[in-house]
Amino acid sequence: MLLNLPLILETRRNHALEHATLHMLASKYKISMAGHSNPTGFYLLGDIQLEDIAAASIEALTRLNAGESELAVHPGCGTNLVATALLPATFAWAPLKGIRSTRWRLLMIPFALALAIFGYLLSKPFGPWLQKHITTEADLGDMQITDILFVRKGVHRIITK
């Protein structure tokens, strides 16, 4: 399966660990934080102390390995933003596609708007579903945190293998 190809699976696992780490940090830091995952680890963005990142990422790894898979889903994930933007836009565009007549397009606008609202409502559970099943993998296998680096103010790099 495509999602289990090595580079993709490693990215999905790091994405889960990134989310879980952000959940751990949220109890102490009431600031805006973000992350970006790749096959070799992830970056955390925010004014966070290195020691707190180390403790949070180790706790996140431990809790995910203990079966707390819900930590892999985060409300601030870009997957949610993509679902919230694309579903309503696609649903609104669909009834207007292929209509050449301006008159018919105008008549279809209320229907397109209703479909966009439906798409928006559908996107709310769809984003977390996408995270759980596609963009993250809560089963970390034998993943280990090998290093946590200060990159520059507000940016840290967590390296995994």
C-alpha cells in the first residue's frame, strides 16, 4: 500500500509524534505553535524551551507507544485546513461546471451555495478522519528520538530514526 512505503510511513509517524508533542506542550505553553514533519523527524515552531520540547517529545513517544492514538490527531493540523477549503469549494464548483449560460449559472448559485455549506459541515469530521487514516500513523514501530536541536530562535528540530 502506498501509505506504507518507507519515506511516506516515516513521515506519517513523525507527523503523529509532532502532533502528540504539540498536545503535551499545549498544557504548559499558551502560545501559537506549529510543526512540520518529514521522514527524518520534524520541526517545531514557537518560542519554546529546548528542555520542555525534550520532555514533551519523550512523553508523546511513550504515550503513543502505550496506545494513546488520539494524540496523533491535532485540531490545528493543516490537513483540517485543506479539508475545510477544498470540500466546500469543490462542492460549490460542481454544479456550475460545464454550464455555459450566464442565466443558468446565476440560477444555480443558491444550489452551489447550499452544497458549499454542506461541504463545510462535512469537512469538520473529514479533516480529523484524514489525519487518523492518511496523514498520520500512531503506531510508531521502533521509532526513537535521536536528537533535539536548536535551529534558531523559535525553531527546533527533532530527529528520529
